[in-house]
Amino acid sequence: MGGVAASADVFRAVADPTRRSMLELLRQAERSVHELAGPFQMTRPAVSQHLRVLREAGLVKARRVGREHVYRIHAAPLRQLYDWAAGFKAFVDPGGHVWSIRPRRGKP
């Protein structure tokens, strides 16, 4: 996959909150499709579709264990996101401190 297309796939993959949650689960440990589907109220085909997007973006890898596929995170493509977001740090916190979000006027 080409650089621009691969980068777009990574951004598209993590744009969805369900896929971000799946990555969080995989950050803790390898999981089967059944284990990944557990926290979500969706069909197995829907879970498989999310996993396909993550797989195509290179964010997860699968291996077969018996009759199941077990997924693990492959974090290297996340570097693209990190590098992109790091470019905005100077706008948010020129002092180099931890990012902070300022409340809107009239809000605590």
C-alpha cells in the first residue's frame, strides 16, 4: 500500500470510536473475535468489518488458533498519527508542558 493511502487508512481507522475501543482492548492483551465483540452491542459481521478496517490499516494482525482468529495490536502505524498530532503541540502549549484544554468562556 502506498504512503498516502496507508496514512489515510490509519486516520480513517482510528476515526471511529468503536475501533479506538477495540485498539484499547488489544493494547491490554491479544483477543479473539468473540472477546472483542463482547463489550459492543453489534453483530459479529459488524465486528468483523471493524477488524477488517483495522487490519487493512496495518493496526492489527490476526492469527488462527483452532477455529478462531486471535488479534493483536500492531502499533507501528500509530506513529503517523503521533507525528501529525505532535506538529500541533506548539499551538496548544508553546512551553512544552502537558497539553491542556482551556475551558470555553462561561464554562468551568
